[in-house]
Amino acid sequence: MGLGNLASVLTIPPGKPVLAVATHIHVDHVGSFHEFENRLGHEAEAEAFAHMPDADTLAPYFRMQPDVLAQVPPMGTRPEAYAISPAPLTTILAENDIIDIGDACYTVLHLPGHSPGSIGLLDQKTGIFFSGDAIYEGSLVDDLPGCDIEAYKASMERLLQLDLEVVYGGHGSSFGRARLQEIAKTYLTSRNS
Ligand SMILES: [Zn+2]
Ligand SMILES: [Zn+2]
């Protein structure tokens, strides 16, 4: 959310290179993105990352929540002044790009629907999949500005075909392939009826 400093609480050994990958541009995923030197995100949202407009980050939804902060955040941010710091991408990602970090190697999957530039990262060797908000345990959001139900349905069809072991979603607990298929099928049924 960017209410505190994220980089300072990560246990990153000094000198170790860090790649920060944004699964999409929403407020609850990119508030600290600007803290990192190497920033990766999908081309469909590249322009928006450079400016972080409210229309793309959806920060107004956060500002509008009643009693949004239970206590003063570390950096003293007030809800009415809350906005996301611009974080231009240093690497623009597209479908099928590879992010090789040595002990893991992720393929970028473009999974639009929840947002235009939503991506997932799949390690084809271990079957570990970071899905962002394309799919997660909890109610899926397809009715915000920038959402596209037809695109979301196509992404779900695609997710159904994936060979994977474990899904780490943007929200909720992790789950396996059977549960992924259940969530995707439930979504498709609800939007096809
Ligand atoms: Zn989102
Ligand atoms: Zn989210």
C-alpha cells in the first residue's frame, strides 16, 4: 500500500540484486513499487506506472473507505492525501517473457480481465505460480474501472489449461491445481449464465 517502507523490512542481503515485479497496477499492490530500483510490469500498464493516476491505481477507493486507517501509519500518511508514487518501469514485460533469477525461472503470462496489464508468473519446472489478482482464494473482482469480463473469461479458460503445483494468489491462502480449476469454473459459470 505504500503506507510504510517495504524495502526496509525485507531481509535482502546487502548487494543482492532485486527485481520488483508488479502483477498489476492496483493500489494494494504497488504502493511501495517506487522504492525499488528495478521495476518490472506489463506493457499494457507501462504508461500508467510512470504516473500512477488514480484512474488506474484506483486509490480513490481506498481514500473513500470509512475509518480506513485504524492508526497513524509509519510515514504519517493521511487518507485524504493518500496517492501512489510514480514508478516508471525499467523493464517492460510481455507475454512469454522469461524472468530468470537463477534458482527459479518464471514465464510471464498475460492474464487480463481484472486489469488490462494483469500478469502471472509461472515457474514451469517447479509448478509454482504467482497469479496476482487474476485468480485467488476469495471473491474475484471484475466490476471496477479497467476490468473486462470477456477478457477475464478468456484468462480463466487459459488458467484451466495450466500445469502447475501451487498457486500464490494476490490475496488469500495458497492452493493447488484442483482448487484453481474449481475457482475458474465457478467464475466461468457465473459469468456465462
Ligand atoms: Zn487488483
Ligand atoms: Zn489486489
